[in-house]
Amino acid sequence: MKSRNYIITTIVAAAALFSACSLEEDLSPISTPDNYFRSKAECESVVNSCYIPMKSYYNYTFMLATECCTDIAYCPSGTLDARLDISPATPRHGQTVWTQCYLGVQRCNFAINGIEKSKAFIDKDTHEIDEKNSDRIRLLCEAKVLRSFYYYTLTSFFGDVPFYFDDVEDLATLDSLAVLPRMDARKTREACIRDLQEIAPLASQTRTSDNKEHRLGAATAYMLIAKMAMWNQDWHTALEALGHIEDIYGDFSQYDYAENVMFRNKNTPESIMEIQHTYTQGGTVYTSNVACICMPTPRSGDYYDGIQVAELGSQATAWAAMRPNVIFCQGLQSKMSKDIRKNYNMAWSYDGHDFKNVNTRPWCGPKFWCPNMYQTNDGNNYKIFRYADAILMMAECYNELEQDDKAVEYLNKTRNRAGLADYVYRSHVRLQTEIRNERARELFGEFQRKFDLVRWGIWYEETLANNNWDRVIENILPCHRFYPIPEQEVIKSKYALDNKEYEKYGL
């Protein structure tokens, strides 16, 4: 019997386990691949556990970090992430993102290793593992998609990070992983892209909303390939993946904006990936709290900023509110615009009555509201990837490849759905700016703006020039484009990890 059968694995084998910490492994007795992956049901339970970590970091603090410290939104919150009061010693939400993403990577590695070798998929005739078994392919695709999603988050949030696809089968592997240094984010993305390119064509080519459990598959795989390829400025690879999404989702004009963009409308046809939440008062609970920073304040009963908003109810908890910056609400998507998205992204009024405190900036709109929310239990799903995002990614890729006619064609798809006229082409550079502005209008509040700005190399300048929260302006430094690796993780790595970019600024 192989020696690894006597080594305790560190990854969660069942969805019941909820704790772990970063790259330092949990050596509590759980299971081994050989004695756990005995049936399809057991394989599925391991993959189910791979979904859990993302739900722990997609919350209001992640919204603060990715949307409110940018050029289009701010939040005058006491939460230190909202004011960029972060450092290696005080990483704030960075610690949660690091811990949960690497927990996700660990679980995915364990699942992939176990499923690839599982006797649950042995062909009855050949007595060999059937590599073409549809359930095996589906589960492998899910686990590989989730693993790449965690690496996509890590590289977008921290930049260069440790990378590994190994399952922990022995103590030697454990020791080597504990002292991994940062790896070039480009190489991490390239490894994930190759991994997804192998599995995605084998999986079911359907929309995420078409399976009852809304599990991730080929569509999300192609989206992640495109996202990571665009970070690497590999426009051809991105376009190829986006073409597969277009084949799956079809004519963009068939997707109604209001139906597909509202967080309260779950697993809508346009969605490629959503964070799944459920709340039933007195029953099933899995919620987060993004809606708490997206409502008008102050609240008194079901009156919000002086106006009765019956749909929000009288039991919701409303915190310091995220609000659009002036450049967004008075320029990119003003109150007088014909853009129908303005009435979902922002709220200047409700039911014909103006809110009291919206002289220059509105509140966040009903896109983010959770009807009849009880305390902080936001049971909405969060839109992570939508088809509209893919369409605008195609516009950007064509623009970068100097195929501006095609770029305008795809740009106009989201503009026209929003009630805007075709874009009038003037120059290559102006088109690039317009595509970036259109991403702001279409994807406002969908946890992407900071990633876009950093990817374009303009986050520091644009945020410094346009953010309206004075604490952000006081604290912002170029090193804040990425969160620091938490100091305790640097120590655990025996200083194989570092925060040299922060050290330049004395942090």
C-alpha cells in the first residue's frame, strides 16, 4: 500500500468542514483519497466543499476593497478597507481573502487528485478508469474552474502569489509548500489557462443557469481563461475563449437588462457566475451583507433618508453607505442621461419622491437592494460574471488588436440595450476610453472596477483624481494597487514571502 495512505491529508473531504488557515496545513485527521472517493456522491461532496470559501470573502468588505476605493465609488465607512488604511501588519480584508482562497485551492487540489484516481468511474468492460465518463468530466471541470477562480482572485488582489497544483500526499510536500515564494502572476495565470483549456471543451457547453443546481462549468472556465489572458495582454487567447461564450449564450439582445442585473433575481439567463445565497427567516440561512452598505440612510422603520421605501421593510440594518463618485453620477451616468441603467445603479428618488440627502450624489440603487431584509441577512445572489461583461471584454480585445470596427460593434451591444445610441467613432484612443467608461456603467458594483483599473495600469492616478472620500485621498499610495501579503503569512513562510512594494513606503 502506498505510504500516502498513512499520511493525513490537509484538505477538507466533505462540505462539513469550515476552517483552515492559508498555506499552513491543518493536520487534523480527516480522510485520504483512497478511502473517500469511492462513489460519485462522495466525489460530489468534496467538490461541494470547494464552493464554500468564496462565500466567506464575497461580502461588504470585498465591495469596499474592489469598488469603493476606485474612481467611480466611495464609502465613508469606519471599516479601514474603505479608507485604504492597510499594511502588512494590518492587512484587514486581505487576511480573509488570503486564507479563504488558499483554503479553496487546497480543497480543489484534493478533489482533483481524488477524482482523477477514483474507482467510482471504472468502466465495467475494461476495468480501467473511464476518462470520458460524463460525471467524472463534470466534477473535474467544476473543481478546476473553482481552483482557477481562487487563483484569479489571488493574483488580482495580491499580484504575485505562491502557486501550486499539488495535493499534500506526504510531509515532504507539506514542507515544500510552506516556504513557497511569490510566483510571477503571469505564469500562474498561464498554468491555469492551460488547465482550463484542456477540460472546458469536454464539459457540457451550456449556460450556468441551465443546470438546476447552478453549478459552474464550461462557460465559467472560458470566462476565467479570458479574464486571465487579458491580465496577461494575450488578446488572441482571450478572444478565442470569449467566442466560446458567445456560442453558448447567443444573441445578446435577447437578455433583458432589468431581469438579469438585479442581485435579487437569482441565477438569471445572462449570468455566468453568481455567489449563491439563501435566507428563510427561521429556516435555511446562508447570507452575506453587501446590501447593508447599498441602502439610503438614515433608516427609521421603513423610511430611508426621509422617504418610505416599503420594499426594503423595517428590519434591515443599514451601515454607512457606498455612493457613486461625482465623476460617475454627474458625468458617466448622470441623472439626465437616457441610460436606463442609471435607475438601477443609483437612486436619486423613490416612487416619485426625492431623497433628502442627494444634492450632488445619489444612493446606490435597487440593483443592490435586498427586499425585506432582516437585520444584516442579505440573501441576494451577487453577480460575479455576466454575459455583458464578456461582450465588453470582446470590445476591449478588438480595440487592443486595432480592429476598431469590431470593437465598436461589441461596444454598441451593451449601449443599445441600455437605451443609448450607437457610439460615434473618433479615434482609437477615444474608443479605448469609451470602452473603459462603458465597463463602469454596465458593471457598477459588481466587484470588478479596481481589478480593471489595476490591469490597465491607471488605478492610482484615476482613484487619486476622482475618489470623493478624503480618507482615501489621505492614505492612498501606489503600493495599494495590490493588497499586502499578511505579515503573519510572511513569517510562516520563513520569509520566503515578502512585501517589497510596501517596504518602499515604510509600511
